[in-house]
Amino acid sequence: MKSPLKNTEFMNKEKHRGIRKHSLLPLAIRKKLPKLYATDGIKDKMIYLKLFSPYSNHTWYIVEFDGKDTFFGYVAGTSFPEWGYISYNELTNANRNGLPLVERDKYFTPKKFSKILK
């Protein structure tokens, strides 16, 4: 009997990196992310990357990237969900007792923000 995961395994082939076992920002996604301010004026922005904390209800929906450290996106799970700027390095390095506090949703596919709110 074939494994039901066989069809999705190709999506998850990436280099293992440290204890997280995957990159928060693989090259394929990095190339798709618009530069900072590129989506100004667009009301229903495209979300390219979903990051989350398995230890809290925080989720980051990433729209833009400056190519170095700064994301622009929507942060949910706080008392006041909002659009804002997020440090890639801070998310990558956030840990408790050596365990990463932020992960990437490896099964997320890009979609408009309006679809995420549903």
C-alpha cells in the first residue's frame, strides 16, 4: 500500500537546519515575496508565508520582505491584531531552553488576506 504522504513529500524536501529541521524562509518563498512597500495601496494583500508559535496563539502572515531582516505582515493572536513590521532575525532566533518558539507552516499556500480571515 502506498503511503498517503508520498504525494506531498516533494513539498517538504529542504535542507534540515538545526533543531527546527527547516528554514523559516526558504529560497523559493523568499523569491516570491514583494519588496517592502510594494503592496502599498492594495487592500486585499497576498499572503506568501505563514509563521506561528506552537506555544501560543501568535501567527504572522507575511506579505513583504526587504531581503535582509524586515518583514511586513499581519500579526494575529495578540490582544490587538495588526499590520506591522517584523524582524526575521528575531523570529528565527526566538527560543526557550534551545527550542524554537516560531515555526513555518510548511503546508501553507499563498492566498489573499480576505481568505485568511474566513
